[in-house]
Amino acid sequence: MSEKINKFLSRLFRKILPSCKDVTELVSKSLETKLFWHENLQLKHHLWVCEPCSRYLSNLKFMKRVFEIDEHKTPVLSRAASE
């Protein structure tokens, strides 16, 4: 019985939620600007059920922090190498 419910929910989520391809675009957009409420809702729901997309978001956030540019326009990694 629970297998039937799982299959049903899986099919339902695939129909309702955006695809992983669409979510990667939303993730990138979310790092650059504020999402509209419906985009944010789609993103959060998709990330709730999709571990690979959640990892993708985490990795992008990490890379953004690592390559963040300070007021002198010097990448963080370049500063660390020169110290």
C-alpha cells in the first residue's frame, strides 16, 4: 500500500514541481536577485524533495563565498595566496 502512495506522490510532484533544469536556473537567479514569491515557493518545494538540487544550491553558495570580491576587487583566493 505505501509503495502505491509513494509512486502516486512521486508522479504528482513531477507534474507540479519544476524540473531540475528549471530549478538550476532559479537557483542561479536567486543568488543574483530576489525571486518572485511564486518562484521562491517553487524552488523551496523542489529543494525539499530533490537532494541533488539541494547540493547544487549549497555548492553554488559555497563557491560564491569563496570567490567573493572585496572592495579592492581582489578575489579572496588571490589575497590568501599572497599572504
